[in-house]
Amino acid sequence: MPPDASEALRQTLMQAYGFDKPLPLQFIHWLWRALHGDLGMSVATGRPVIDEVMTAVAYSLRLALLATAIGFVLGSLFGFVAGYFRNSVIDRLASVLSVFGVSVPHYWLGMLLVILCSVKFALLPATGGGR
């Protein structure tokens, strides 16, 4: 809501979203609707919250499946190389890279990959999911 909104508009929105009721009553109404699949309308976009959540879930599932596939391929490749060149420099390098990949926090590695792939080398967009 814009800061210069009229009092009438403010009251209308408060009533539409149920913010004019006591907080415990708001929670009970929200919980009842949520148990029946109605999460209400988004204050930010005006769309149903369930649509917003399902859009995010779809992108998250796609990202998780792609990350799992890449991890499977790279893990299998590193395992094969380490096993084929047992006790060599390549074996040690594959082991170090594997331990590094497991030890580094995922959020930090994700930010590093975004910086490298989108900012530094401009291979991928930094944000968005096609919206």
C-alpha cells in the first residue's frame, strides 16, 4: 500500500485481508482456511498464495533434479577416474575435489557458481526462472 493512500483505501484493504480482527482470530481463520487448501491472496502480488507457492515449488524441483543429475554424473566420473588411476596424482586430485565438494557449504558454493557463471563469464542469467 502506498504511504499516501487514503484512509478509506487503508480500511478497505484491512477489512479485505482480515487485518481488522484480533490477532488470535486472524490466526484461527487462517489456519482453518489453510487446512482446506486456501492460503489466501498475496499482499504483494494479489495472486492466490497457493499459485505463488506452486510456481516456486516447480522451479525448486527442476533445480533439484538438475543438480542431482549433474552430481550423479560428476560423482560417477570422479569415482571411475580415481579407481582407474589408483594411487596416482589424478586419484589424489579426484579425492581432494570430492572432499572439497562435500565440505563446502552449499549456499557458499552456489553463490560462487552464480558469480563465476553469470557475472564473470556471462554464461547464464544470474536471476529468474523464465518469468
